[in-house]
Amino acid sequence: MRAVSIKQFGDPDGMVVVEKPDPVPYAGQVLVETEAIGVGGVDAVIRRGTLGGFPEGLIPGSEVAGVVTAVGAGVDSSWVGRRVWAFTGVGGAYAGRAVARIEDVTPLPPALSAVDAVTIGGAGPVAHFALAHVGYAAGQSLLVRGAAGSIGIMTVQLASSSVAVTTSSAARGERLRALGATTVLDRSGGEDEHDVILDIVGGPDLPLFLDRLSDNGRLVSVGVVGGFPPADFGMALVRSFQRSRTYATFSLNTIPEGDRNAVREKQFEATVRGDLRAVVHDVLPLDEAAEAHRRMDAGEVFGRIVLTV
């Protein structure tokens, strides 16, 4: 099969297309014939080498949509032939075929395209459970930092009250307003305080946003697409000790698979009904994975880039 391999971490040019043997599903796994692949911010973070410990030759990507063509021991054979969304882990998705644990597989509604599935499937549950994790409720003010990516866009759509967003241009701001944002700010985040901040960016400016929390305000980090924050970023909380502000991280890994799948299925159905929108920036062939990453690095992507095989 054709696959994308990271031959050298850093620049997108370190990603090359190679021929690989077809993967084999082991016990508890399924093999998916890939139709669409979601290109996520974490893929770029891994490719840049920000997160160490990954071997050269890694096939990046964590989510695919396609058709189950084989199952491993212990998996019901009725899965064969079914269209599914699947989480492949920290890698393995940028390929013509991918394996996933059966616990990480969600059936697709007949009317949902594979492209929309990988646009919603990973980002939607992250947004849903991150908001719950940080205790967001109707009537509270919410700021989404880095709202033009797939997680930010899903958060804006799921918010139940006023939601402010940071973004890089007025044009992006208007697109976010059409999705439900009520206030558009530049990347500095303005001067107002917020009850909840959902942060996808991280990076050196994270302490500034901790200082934009109201009394009892909570900031939850769900990504570090802008790099890690300064080592002493927690001092922003200590300096405002009497305001009872809180910093938290959130990863979908802490949510039981059954709960993730249940929310994902509901969001897939909501997308089919038109209650949620899958915002796709572009659809590119697998061979142009490096180009997809160049566009992400340039900050020009609104929504999600999807690769097709």
C-alpha cells in the first residue's frame, strides 16, 4: 500500500510517500480500507518534533474513515463491509489501509461522507468533553483561543451562550460569526475577562490568557499547536492567588471509549441533520500530505484539511 512516512522530523519536506506492506489486524482489531484521512494539529506537532520519542519512519495521522475489510481474532465478522470512522492512535492513518482497535471504531450513518466523518470524528468529542471537563455551563462567558481549527470550530458550534474567539483576520472572524461566535478578537485576546477559556494554541503567550480569567475562571488546554508554554507559566496563577483561577489540561484519552463513541455517533447524526457543520478547508490526495502540513504551518487553514486515497 502507499503511505506517508516521516523520514526526518521538522520541515514538511521530511514527509515522503513510500510503499509499505499491508497492515494485519491482530486480536481485537479491524483493518480499514481508507477513504479519507483527517489532518490534525497534533500531526503537525509530532512531525515538527515538538513531542519527542517517535521513531523516524513513523506513518503519521490518527483518524480515518473507510470500509472494514478484515477483522482480527475476537472481533465479530459482521463488521466486515461496514463504513466506519476509526482512531488509529498516534500514527498509522496516512495510508491506504489502517488498523484500529474495535473499541476505537464508530459506525458511520449512510448519509455521512468519509470527508465529513474525519472532520467531525476527532475534533467533536474533544470539544464536547473539554467543555464538560472545565465545567462550562450556559450563561458563562467562553473564549476559544485558536478558533479557526477543527476543535475550535466545533467548540464554537457546541457553545450554549456567548462565545468570543481569537483569530488572525477579519475574514476568518466573519466565518466564525456565521458558526455562532458572538465576539471576534485578534490573537492578543483583547482585555475582557472570561469565565472559561478553551486554549488550543499554548505557546509563549499562554500566561497572558491566564490573566484574562475572571474570578473562579478556568482555562483548559487541549493542544499546543503554537508550542509549549514557558516553564514558569504557572506564576500567572500564583500572582493572582486571591482570584481562585484554575488551569487544566484535557486529553480524550481519559474518557472511556464507550462514552467517546456515544458522543461521536450523536454528532455524526447531528451533522447529517444539518445541526452541526463539518468545515473542510480542502481535500487533497495522499501524495500531497506535505503540502497539507505546509498550509497548516503557514496558518492559512480554516477548518480541516482532509487527505483521500
